[in-house]
Amino acid sequence: MERERDAVAGVPEGGSEFSDEPPMGKAVVLTGSSALRHRASALLENTTFVPRLPDYAHASDEAGSKRPFDIVIAPHTLWPLQDDYRRKLQVQNYWSLLAPSGGVLILLEKGNPRGFEVVAGARKMLLDNHIASPGSSSYESELQSPNFSRVVKKEPGMIIAPCTNHASCPLYKSEGISKGRKDFCHFDQRFVRPPYLQNILGAKSSNHDDVPFSYIAVQRGQDLRSSDSEGLESGAIIQGNAATDAAFAGYDNAVPFGTSPPPTQNHIPNELEPDNTDLTSIDPEHDNMAPSSTVQDSSTAPPAQISPLVLPRLIVPPLKRKGHIILDLCTPSGTFERWTVPRSYGKQAFRDARKSSWGDLWALGGKTRRARNVKMGLGDEDGEGKVKRKEKGRKAKR
């Protein structure tokens, strides 16, 4: 316990309580339980515990300097709010807490249809009112007040994960609660149960469990889709149909974005290869072309870098058959598609498709693709779901 406490508090294992390295940062944790605040404060350094969330969204600029945060993690905070407008105000408050130079907001809810609808509603609100996209840099406010402008300008921002597009969610076509929703974006995380929980559940065969969750991570102030973004060497990231078509064709020789390609070796052509000549080595005084030792073969050219923001993501566990793999992907163009990778498509692609897991990005393309039917259920707004169920029952009787 003492070693765990030292590790959490940042104390070196050698026993020295002082270190030359400065702390990585300071955290502010929101928790309403006084007992939990007292217990956690004994373990964590550079951490402030607050009983309530500061309301920066409605605070005036003269009220005091606002403290921006680099990361805001909000797990299971939106679903308890019954009204939709309260959830929007909460998300807007989270957004105002972020640092304008690249703060990250992570919203996490339960991995069921209601939790997905809460996260998808927050995603739609952020895209409609805060995050600027090509062709949608402003919106018209519904407030008729002389103190507010009719046209509100959005600010730079982007979705980091899990979406690789900024279009409307293909699984959230019907807004609000939808009864019988079968297809929704969620993932799972395995955790190890502590011994006391093992005894309570009476689980002797396995000491782990899988927890489904829905989430979204957005960044404020930085947009890699813009050519003005810092840290981009190959230009802005392009999403949409072009990115989906390129991913379906496959990135066989690409390397992950931000990593260095493997070193290449110079190719020295011999006299029997007259086509492999360097045109820059032509002697202007003699009409002959001497081979150059710096010529690089096309097979040894450095591979192109690929960003994870232009790849489709598996939002459903892959269906692994004997001779082919079926992948249900959310594409960079904002569509829900089913790609098939048969054994005949390629040895490497088929092997990687068989090893793929739920939530992975896919970069090796496929042989066939088609739109995936989305089972969104029946909406219940204004009795619409009840009418649809009656019509469905009449057709079944016929």
C-alpha cells in the first residue's frame, strides 16, 4: 500500500521525497462526496477537489479570470440530467472550461442505446454551435436580442475520436430517444475484478468483466483539417468521400502519422540497366548520361505517412468467416458501410482483417463495399413510434 501511494503521489522508489523534475501538471477533480475527497487528497498531489462545477458559460468577463483546462473528462454526467436543454447547457459549460489553444474534452456514458443517444446529441450540438468545419463556419442564432449578433461565428476545433468525420452521425439519423435501437456506436473495456467483488458475485471461473461504453473526444482551438494547423508537414487532413475511397483502395505501404519511415538504401544501377539513370547527372559538355550513385529505386522510396483521422473505424466486432472477413465501418465520409476482405484479396490484408478487433482503424481496403442498413428503432416523439408500430402490425397480419 505504501509503494502504491508513493507511485500515485509521484515519490521516487528510492525513498527520496524530493525530485529535481517539476510536476507534470495540476488537476482539478469534481466530486460531491466529502469522504471521497478526503481519502483521495491523501493520495494525490497537485490536485484540487471541488464540490461543484464552475459555471463559466454564464459568467461575465468582469467576474474574474477564467481558468482554462487542458483536459476535461466528464464520465456519466449527462445521462442523469432529464431535460435535453440541461444537457446542452452542461456540454456548453464543459466547452467553455477548455483552453482555447488545444484543450480536450472527453464525454463518456454507458454503452447502451440511451447512453449513445446522449453522446450523439452532445456531438451534434458541438458541431452545430461550436466546431467550425469547411462550409459551416457560422450559424444563425434563434435568439432575437439586440445584445447578441444574429450570425454566430464558430471557432476552430475537431473531433479526435472515435469519429473520423465531422458530418452527421450515420447511426443517429433520428434524434432523441428511439425505442428498439439496435445499431449504436459503443465499445467495451475489460477490467480485473478486485477480490471482494469476486466474493460478492460468486464468480470463481473468471476474475474479469467487460464494460460497454460510448464516448467522444473533441479538441478546442486546433483543427488538423486546416492548412494553418501547426505540426503538419504534408498539408491539411482531408476527410470525406476522397478519404473513404482512398481507404477502400488501401494504404499498403503507408506508415502511421507522426512516425519516422524506415531508412532506405541507395540503389546503384549497373551498365545493364539503361533505364535507371539520373537525369540530373547529364554532363552538359558531353552527350552521354553517366549513372549516378544517388539514384533511388522506386521500391526503396520512403512510404507515405497516413493520419488516423482519414481511416474508417470498426464500430461493430468483425465477422470472421472461413474464407472472408466482414467489417462494419464508420467511414470518413460519414457513412456506415460493410466491407468484405476475402482471402483472394491479399495475404497481408486477410491476415490483418482476421486479427482486427472491435474499435480498430482499417487501412488495407477491401474487395467489396456496400451501405449497411441501420436499425435505428422507432421514434416516440409525438406518437410517431406508436403509429409506426400499428402500421407494422397491420402489414404483418396481411
